[in-house]
Amino acid sequence: MRGILTYILAAFAEIGGCFAFWAWLRLGRSPLWLMPGMASLALFAWALTRVDADFAGRAYAAYGGVYILASLGWLWAVEGARPDRWDALGAALCLLGAAVILFGPRGA
């Protein structure tokens, strides 16, 4: 459970940090948005290193599914666009893939 919460923290930190750059470059917001954005991206990197995985690549691959689900939550909660059934299906497929990566049996 702790690993999933860490992935969720990492996802929202990454999305928030990237959104700060989006707001600055695409929405015309102040460059001051970059300061909390960079701090949020640093939090993302730190959080992802807290995941209990033997290899960074496997941790990052599994994180991808959580990131996609969190992105759709951001889309709905922050940007006001409700995800459609295709978004939901895509997220479910990605989460299934992440579960296979995280929990699949490993050979010796």
C-alpha cells in the first residue's frame, strides 16, 4: 500500500510541476510559476526513488500506469474536462500493465 501511495504522490508532483511550465508557456502565466513547478518536479524525483523496486527501470515502467490515471484525475479536477470511456479504458489497460510489471513472478 505504501508503494501505491508513493506512486500517487510522485504522479501529482510530476503533473503539478509540468503544469506550471504549461501555465507559463501556454496560458501566459507569470514565470514565477516555474519556482513551485521546479520544486514539485524535485519532489516527484525524490518520491519515485522511495518506491521499493530492485531496478529503476521497473519502478518507472510501473509508475506509468499510475501517472496516466492521475493525469485523467487532473484533467477532470483541475481542467474541468471529464474523461470519456476511451480515457477510462486506456487507463485501465495501463494499470493492468503496471500490475503485471509490479507483481509478476520473477525468475531466478
